[in-house]
Amino acid sequence: MVSVKSPKVPPEKQIKIGVNGDEAVAYAVKQSLVDVVAAYPITPQTIIVERFSEFVANGEVHTEFVPVESEHSAMSAVVGAAAAGARAFTATASQGLALMWEILYIASSLRLPVVLAVVNRALSAPINIHCDHSDAMGMRDAGWIQLFVENSQEAYDTTIQAFKIAEDPNVLLPVAVNLDGFVLSHTLEDIYMLPDEAVHEFLGGYRKAPKTFVDYLGKEVEVKLDPANPLTFGPLDLYDYYFEHKMPQVEAMKRAKDVVKKVNEEWYELSGRKYGDGVLDTYAVEDADVIVTVLGSTAGTVRHVVKKLRAKGEKVGVVRIRLFRPFPFDEIREVLKGAKVVGVMDRAISFGSFGPSFMEISTALYSLKERPLLVNYVYGLGGRDVPPSLIEKMFEELLAVAKEGEVKEPLKFLGVRE
Amino acid sequence: MAQAKELKEPRGWRDLPLSALPYKLSLEYKTGGWRAFRPVIDQSKCVKCLMCWLYCPEMAVLWDGEKVSINLDYCKGCGICANECPVKAITMVPETKE
């Protein structure tokens, strides 16, 4: 796991603990000097806020914990807290995220650097509590940065990074850290934590509000609710200015990708851990004829299968998409352009269309003169298991497509009973 | 961003404050044009109880210490003042009439 020669905090100075993915996030939030955590404390909530509320009750953090009556209120409360200048966090899953939906857009358009942990779980109906990415894809267009992690170590690392990415003056957008429900959230894993002080230093201490010039005050002021410099957040904005107010969001998203990469490198120097270039995590792609793209924890299984197939001499590789919004179009085009066939795995479907990442990858590759063939594999809905045997079957099909040079079925469903 | 240059109105998106904050006060946004009925005060009936001043949701009822009047730049013509007036000194007159 630790690969840099001399990280600022060497492995022996790091704290090794056995935790599940939820607790890994809770510990990361504990170390991130978060001022306000607001969360709905009942189903579909996870252990993240349960563990965090214990830190609050024990007096281990300075955080104001608000156990609100719904996820709609949880997101509203962190929006209010962030507008007042606080570093704010909340967590949810599936139906809870769906209930947050309208306030998600408000957090991003008011440029509030809130961090949200999404434990990815299926949406009703039927009621299901297990992993898929339907919840996260519902917030795809809400103006949030979306990161998907592969394991609990990355959940810890990424949660801390998320505050730094969100608060970067070139970004100022909310960040959602996605971790697979149950596969990560409820599974024990050894992780390495940094000492508190190292995290505090990495984040530059408490959150500092950005500044902006406001004409009626005649000066530059901190963007926060302050009676001395009264500001109005989110008033009526019609056809005269609404369009102009969307453009800074477009621009901030463009800048976010490089900040995600930069923070990944800074974390590497500090902890010795990094995740690809921060946006894509690739394995065995250089000379691969068949490449599979995937989000989240399934990447580990795919990598395992790729190793096995490589040992048999098959030219296969895998790309884990770590950053989904903003989507790394240039990077994905660069990685996939030499492949004959790309299998795009989606743990969600847009009914009446394809899986969400298939649409992005199609868009990314369209500008190439010679494009790889594409097959979309929708898999694992509602927590359906994805064993290596299933991934092997997918690779067999993709290798056959590479041989035939033709895609007969562009949308396939992996692991469903006929 | 510190504002130095004179900016052309309406502004382009690069010249707006962060967080979609308004850069002008809402006082510059006159809502009187929404009005269909105009409150007219009969000063001979007015007892200066200031119920209209208290109830007006737009703070469009003015009180100068001697006389109650209406700020027609902001009055939306909702009629709450006329409804609350205990001596019926306020009448809502259609804007189509003088």
C-alpha cells in the first residue's frame, strides 16, 4: 500500500486500525476539523454518523452535531452551516440521497464546499439495502464533484482529500465521496491513519471562507453570513442573470480535475498512498487489446481477473474511474484509444438508455478517427454478487468481439437470471 | 476579485460576485409595477394607529411622524393594509382608474 520512498509520515508513524468503510470515513471526518455535521440518524443512514456522534458525545471533537428529521433537512443544515463559513459534512445512502436531491443543487450553485459521504445502495422499489450506484447517478447533474473509492483505505484518504478539493479557491464546489454499500461500508479492513496533526496541517487548519467583491458594500468581503457585512444567499434570479450564474459552475468544474490530481499527489507525498493520477487508476492497459472500465470496489475483482488472464497471455487491462464528475474525458480517451474493445461496467442503468459511464465513454471516444468497439455491461444491481467467474465470462465475450471485430449487443446484463 | 474598472450593465458572468451573491440591493428592484390595485388613504378618517405600517409585508407603508403614506415603488397592491385598517380609511382602487 505504501509505495513512495520517503513519505513525510512514514508507515511506522501511521496508526493501523481494523475498521469498516463507514468507520474509516468517520475517523477521517474526526481528524478534518469539521465544524458542523448534520445527519438524519435512522435508516438508510450508516455507521458513519453513528460512530461520529460517539466522538461528539465523548468530547473528542469540537463539532456541532445536528440530528435532523430528514435528509432534506440534513443537506439544508449543512448548506446553512457552510454559508456561515463552517466546514460541514453529512452522510447518507440510497433513499436518503434521493430526499436530499433539491438541496444538492443549492449547495453547488451557492459554491459551498460541503463534503458528503454516499454509501452507494440501490433505490426502491422493491426495497433493497445493498450496493449499486443508482443513488449516486441520480445526483450526477447536480453540480457536485463525485469520487468513487475502491477500498476502505481509500475511503479514509479520499474523505480528507475531499475537504481540500472542495475548499480550493479554484474549485469551491461540494464533493461527494462514494463508497460501495456493504462491500466496503460494512466490511472490516486494516487501514493506516495519519496522526491528527498531519491531517490538520494538510488541510491548513480550520476552513477559511473565500473572499469576493460586493458592490453595495463597496469592498471585498468573506463569503459568509455575517451581520457586519450582510449578504443574501440564493435570492430570486430570473432570465436576466440566472444563465450568467451557471457559468462559474461550469468553469469551476473544469478546474476541479487538476485540483483532484494535485491533491492526490500531495497526499502521496504525505502518506505514501496515491490512486492512479487521482482521476483514473489503471492496470495493465499499455498494450491491452481489451480494456474494462469500472467504478468502485468491483475494480479489485476485475484487477484480480486481469492478472489471471495476463498470466495466460491475454492482452487485457482495467481502468478504474475514480473521478466521475467532472468526467476525465481527455484522460480516458488517452488510455482507451489503442484498445480494440472496451467493456464498460455500470452498476446502474438509465432506463431507456445505457449505463451512465457508457454514455460518458462514448462521448469521450467519439472524436477519435479510429475508435475502439464498445460494449456496456450493467451488473450488480441491488447488491447482486460479482464473482471473478462472472468477470471472466465478460472478458471471454470481449475477447471474442475483438476477434470478430463486431459488436452484436451493445448493452448486456451481467449476472441476471433469464 | 477587487472591483476597479467601471463595469457595463448588465454584467457578464466573469464580473459577478462568487456564490451567485447579488451585488446590488433589492431597493434597486422596484416591485410596484406588479400592482393591480392601489391603496388610497383618506387622511380625514386615518387615526394614525399604524396597523397598516405594522402589517405591510413589503414595508411600503411610510410613517413620517405626522402622516401615513404609501411608497408606490414597492407596494404590490396586496390590500392587507386596507383589510387591517380599523377605521376603513384605506380603499383599494384599480390601477386602471385615476
